[in-house]
Amino acid sequence: MAGPLILPLVDEGLGNSAYLVDLGDGRALAVDPSRDLRALHESAAKHGLIVAYTAETHLHADFLTGSLQLAADQGAQVLGSAAGHRLFDHRGLQEGDEVDLGGLTLRSLATPGHTPEHLSYLLLDGRAQLAVFTGGSLIVGAAARTDLAGEENTETLARAQYRSLHRLVAELADDTLVLPTHGAGSFCSAPPGAARTTTIGAQKATNPLLAAPDEDAFVRALLDSFGSYPAYFARLGELNRRGPAVLADRPVLAPLTVGQVTQLREAGARTVDVRPFTQFAAGHLPGALSIELRSAFATWLGWLADPTRPVVIVRNPDQDPEEILWQALKVGVEHLAGEVSGGIPTWQAAGGDVHSLPVIDAAQADPTRLVDIRQRSEFAAGHIPGARNAELATVTTARLAGPVQTICGHGQRAATAASLLAACGYDDVSIVTGGPGDWSTAHGTTLEAGA
């Protein structure tokens, strides 16, 4: 018998997947929905579904949950670990608890590791194991990081993660679908790769962590895989425990006059310019932060924006304000004061000052001036000999002297770094378009590996 329709909803920018399960009677189960419910609503409407249940595998650190919004809008029952101590109406589940979905059953499995209260959910049709929603427990080719609950808990949770993974592969059938939340691109520690779903049998055969000879080796391998993670991870878990605000109306990016923008900036508001970085470089509001609107916008906005400061947006007319709003809201950037009405042309027409930054091609880059702002793992995989590595989020604390050229893989993050440095007073900063590969091709020189 064919199983239920399970629709993955992939957020490429955050590297995560939510799921919508058709329960066969016009109702649906959502698993780990984010606050940006646009794709979920579109998928549900296409299939004629109303969300009756929404299940949380853990207290997410990388996005705000959409479960409360689904409860408010569609009457969905929120399911989550009782150990999560959520401060809103939900059904708290413990190990082995079952939820009757009307023909199908959802069984909770305690799988601590990524977080202390983590649950996986086994979807059953009678006794048949259809799929397991593993959140940040067993993921494709790895397991999610265990250092989000504090350094003092990292190793303890890594050992719990070892037991959770081995429990899943020991108890579940090889053909059981594994549907993780975290996937490639997630800062919750997922390896690169196109696959976002797998099976128990495939992970037994290919997951290198499961091949570790013992628990100590597993822990060493897992901990060695961790890189840095966005600063907002430290606060979203608690916000998800308390419950993000339910939105009564569709959010709107309010138009602001030049006078209003000036007042907001003088009062401490941060200007975020979402235009393509080459346009930002040609002319922008002094002190503005360049974060180009693309799939990774939410991550860098959440990482770099002070959540206590209002944000003023600068965009082009063809850039979708709703996309800006939802990407901000899903990572807890709530204080969006509005946008510069008319953008840069209106600002300049009113006599507003603009600054510019030079842009150079990768072939012109000077290795003695290069600051490679990619993540350490990216830098170690291949960089221009002589370049210095300072991750984007820490570039303003790196002791830089003299002319600086910022470089990443394409130019967007390099522009963000240059805008941060310029706002801090660096007066000789250039943005490199392209990346180390382009420099290597132009100069016929091999990239250097290692830190």
C-alpha cells in the first residue's frame, strides 16, 4: 500500500526542510514549520489541506517556529517535547507517546543530542514504519551540532547524540524514510550535498559517524566538524520556548520620507541595503550595511543586525518587500522601521549624502592586502596564497592595517565585510568580485589548502 503524501518544504537559505503530511481526509500534519509559512500555505492550498497538527522536533536555534501561527490561524494542535517546557498551549510528549492522526500514528522517540529535549517522530501505518522525522538527530551523512546549549554541555550532548543515532538505526527498519530538518547549508552542522532525505539503511551504509568504532571516536569526529554559527542562535531557542508573537495582519514594509530616515538614523537605526552589491558599491547611505537580497539574506541579517536597533531598508523597486520582511521575521529581526521611499534616487534628490566603495576584479587582487572573509572551513579548502582569513562576522575585530581588499566566493559577502569595515572607519577598503578560483584561473596559480 502506498504511503501518505509527504511534501518537503525546503528553505535553501537556512539549509532546512519542513514537511507537510497529507493525512488523507483534508487534514495535514506539519513538522518543524518556520515562521515564514508562505510555501506551506501554498502547498496546503494546492492539495486542499488544513493543518490539524504541527510537530516540533526541538527548540530551534536557527529560525522562529511557525507552529503558533498555525495554531492561531487554523486551529492546529502543537506537539512538542514535554521536556522543552514551552510557555504556550501545546501537547507535551515524552518517550513512546503516540498521537492518533486518524488512521496514521505519530510516535515520539526521545533523541537528545542536538538539544537536550530533542524528539524524533516515527510515522506509523498500523505497525508499518513509514518515515521518521529526525530534526537535528540523524541527518544525511552526519548529525547536527551539540554545542548550542553551552560549551559545558557540548560533550555530554555529543555522547547523547551517539546513543540517539545508534538507537534509531538499531530500532527502525532499513527502508524507513529519514526526513531531517537540517540539511546542506545549515549552520547546525550538515555536510555539503544535494540529498536532504535518506533511509535508515542508506545511513547505516554511508554515514561516517555511524562508522566510528566507538563512542569516543564518534564524539571526536562530531566535535571536530563544528564551525562558527550565527550569533542569533544564542537567543532564538528561548524565544521559541516562550513562543514568537502571533501576527494578526500581513506585515508591511512602511515607506519612510527622507526626513524620517534621517531622524531614525540619528536615533541609532541601522540602514541595511539589500540591492545587488555592485549597486551598493556605486552609491549608498553612509554607514549602511550591504546584505544583498538572496536566499542567504536571513542568515546574515540575523547574524549581523543588532536585534535591539530599528532597521531601515534600502531596496530597488523590483525587489520584493514581502521577501525582505519574511526573511527578517523568521530569524527574529522584528524592528523593521520601514524603507527609504523611492530608494537612493529620492535620497540623493533631497540632498542626502552617498558614499561609494571601489570594486576590483579577482584577477587584480593583491594577495598582500586580501582579507578572505569566508568561513574557516571554506578558507582551508582552498585560498589565495598570502591571503588572511577573518570570518565575516568577526572582520571588524581583526586587527587590519593599510589598504584592505575583501574577498569571498562571488562578492556578496565581501561587500558585506567591506560595508562593516567602512562603517567602522576604515577608509581604504575595496570589494573583490569573484573568488579565489577566479584569481587562480587568471594567474595560473594553485590555491593553497589549510588554515
